[in-house]
Amino acid sequence: MIDVYVSVQGTDLASVASKVQKLVDEMRPKLSRGSRVEIRGQVQTMQSSFIGLGVGLAMAIVLVYLLIVVTFQSWLDAAIIITALPAALAGIAWMLFITGTTLSVPALTGAIMTMGVATANSILLVSFARERLQAGIPPLSAALEAGATRIRPVLMTALAMIIGMIPMALGLGEGAEQNAPLGRAVIGGLIFATVSTLFFVPAVFAGVHSRLAHRRAAREASQPHQPPAGATPQEN
């Protein structure tokens, strides 16, 4: 057995691991029978952590969706609420890209945190729109009123989280750069999620419920009028 040690300095572990893996893949066909090359060490820990946090992120979205379904008693409105989450994921990727931050365990942890705050803001808006819809207001008016009324609490919640994460995202001080990806992921995710919550989610709510209202009206119009029980038709 021959051990070849690789130390990482001035770069991230994932990029070094990918380069080493490429060299190992090129070498494997040239190995003699009975010989093998395996990569061990921190790479295995990193890969298992990424898999665990990726599964945790997916499970968080699924569990939040199921919880909303139970609370709202509606599969459709729960789906409308979580439409803000893809924008949050896009914001996380955007922020990590422009800051040159690699994907890491703190960044994935910040992504999970962002899912909770983004969902809470979206619930705040959709619940108000549902109340206005039940009061007899058309879906488009209900969505517009919800966006205008809930803009202040949504912005307050998002800005409080974003401002609180700025010192962490700057990574100032000794050892602070380790947690900087968490703050940057939260900031980028909440910026995009807030815009999506205030503009995209109301549009989806209005479009979906307007279509449902049209279908309901068409179904009622196609049904023949039934006279009330006990009534007799009158002849002219």
C-alpha cells in the first residue's frame, strides 16, 4: 500500500478533490490486475456532509409543504406558497457566485434557514389573499390587496434577517471566514425570495384562482336549472 498525501492551501477542498479524481480516473485503466486507487480523508467527510444536507434541504421543503397543506386544508394554496422557494435557491446561487464563495456546509445550512423565512413570508401573503377571496373579492383584486397590505411586514421580516447577517457575511476577524458562506447564502436567498413573494406569488395566486373561478362559473352555467323541491311548474 502506498499513501499519497495532498494538502489544500489557498483554495477549496472540492476543486482539489475534483482535479485529483480526474487524475485517478485517467490512471485506473493503466493499473495492473489486483491494484486499485482510492481517495480517502476529508473528501469522504465532505461528500457525506453534502449528501446529508442536500437531503435535509429537500426534506425541509417537503415537510413544510405538507405542514401548510394540513394548516390550509388545500393542496393548491400550499403549492402556491412554496413557489417563492425556487427564487430563494436562485438567490443563494447568485450570491455565492458573485462573491466567489464555494458551496460548503455553512452555505447549505444557510439555505435551509432561508427556506423557513421565505415560506413564512409567503404564508403571510397568501393567508391574507385567501381571507379577501372568501369575502367575495375577485382573485386578482385579492392578490393585489394582499401584496399591498402585507408588503410592510414581509419587508420588515426579510430586512431584519438580512441586516443581521451582514456582519457574518463580511467574514471580518480571525476565523470568521468559515461562517461567511452562511450569511451570504441567507442574504442572497432572502433578497430573491422577498421579491418573488411580493410580485410572483400574488400573480400565481390570481392566475390559479381566476382559472378556478372561470371553471366553476362554466360548470354552473352548463348545468340545467333545477326547480326547488315541492314546487310545481306553472303554465302560461
